[in-house]
Amino acid sequence: MIAPRPGPCCRHRMRPLRALAAICALAMAGCTTANVALLDDEELQAIASPTNIASLSDVVRRNPNDPQAYNMRGSVYGRAGRYQEALEDFNQALRIDPKYAQAYANRALVHREMKRPDRALADFNRAIELDPNYSAAYVGRGIIYRQQGRLDQALRDLNRAIQINPANAQAHHNRGLIYQTQGQHRLAIDEFTSAIGLASAAAEPFHARGLSYFALQDFRSAIEDFDDALQRDPRSAEGWASRGLAYERLGDKEQARASFARALNINQHYPPAAAGFRRVGGQHGVSYTVN
């Protein structure tokens, strides 16, 4: 694999642990979107396809007073990134049925994706008020609290979500992210393991668990998890850079160079990969093989 030259923003050297911290922060931020459903790109494309939207629009035309029809189409618009259209459908669903908890929760998800946390919290609060046993609404609100650093409130919501539905992968994953932030890596590993058991096709819990193994200096277990994550998401620059850091810490510079090179081929402006590639003696224009 030939690594491209890094751009100007990659010129500053970063120590391995600082690089890991940067990857952790990016991974946690990246998981926010994935946690909406822990779906892969193909599943998202299938759900949000024009054919599905056209079919749901036909359902809406035939059932103009059915809030569920608007809620369903709004959910698909949301997954397609057509947020304004999604909001219009959720608003219409709530005009028809002001006590429709799921429409509030779905509208909250769209507000969260649009970087409107206050509106999202208001909608999650209303959904929980209408349905105190709505596990997904607690997860959604807990994710916002986690993003805002309100970890105690986030944990309360995630604990409640798991109490209601122990099979909620998103709740376990996000609870793991909180424990990871707190440096409680053994607890984090347990939570990520639960998430993996419930959503084995998702890359994020494998990568997150690998970061906690790395923090515990169990680099071989970390590499196993990074490899599993990369099988599911081979275009993750963060995943390849994490793998490179783990091999670097094991003293395997050959595999570290190959991993950092793969990360740079995906994102040549990714600082942890660029710094790691320099540290392990990577040379531009040279081909490196990942084992």
C-alpha cells in the first residue's frame, strides 16, 4: 500500500499516547451518529432508498389522517439526511396526535443530527413524559447528556434504558463510552462486549473495546478488536491508525508502518496516522503489506 504525502496540517509530531487520546475522542464523536441505529451503509441506503420513500409517500396520500404514516416516512427522510422533510412529517404526525411519543423521539433524533441539542432534549423529555417505559428515548437523551459532559445524568438514563430493555445495544455501547471517559476500562470492556453480542455487525463497539484494551496495555487484544472493526469498516482511518499504534507499542514497526499507510491512503490529513508513520520510519512511495 502506497502512503500519500501528508498535507500541511500533519507536520506536528504527536506522542503515541496523545495520538491514542485523539483517536479516542474522534471515535467517541463518530459513534454518535452510528448510535442512531448501529446500521451499516448498505442497510442505511436500503432503508432510505427513493423507492421506499415513494412507497411511503403513497401510503401518506392514501392515509392523510394517519400519524403513523407521517412518522414512518419522516424516519426514512431522516436516515436519508433529508432533515427538513423529516421534521415536516414529524410535525404533521404530532398535529394529528399530540401524544405520539415515538414521533417526539424521532423528531428529537433529527434535531440532534442538526446540532440542536436543546430542541432534541425537549422532545426526548416529552416522549418520556408520555411513555415512561420508552427505552429508546432514554438512550437518545442519554447520548445528548454524554455529549454535553453531563455523565451522571447520562448514566441514569442509560441504566434506565437497560433496565427496561437489557437487549438495547446502543445503551450498552454508550454506557461503555462513559466508563471509558472515566478511565474505568474494565467496566467499559464489559459494556462493549454486551453491545457486540447484541449488534455484531457494527464496527464501533469493536473499535471502542480495542481502545480500552490499548489503555490497559493489552495490545494484542486491542489489535484483535481493531481487526474485527476493520473487517466491518475497512475505510476507517481511525481504525487503521489505532491498529498502527498498537503494533508500534508491540515493537512491530513493519505492521505499524503498513497500518499507518492504510490510514493515510484513506485520509492523508489525519494527524495521528501522519505522526505515527513518521515515528516508525515510513517512507512515501514505498508499498507496505498488511498481514
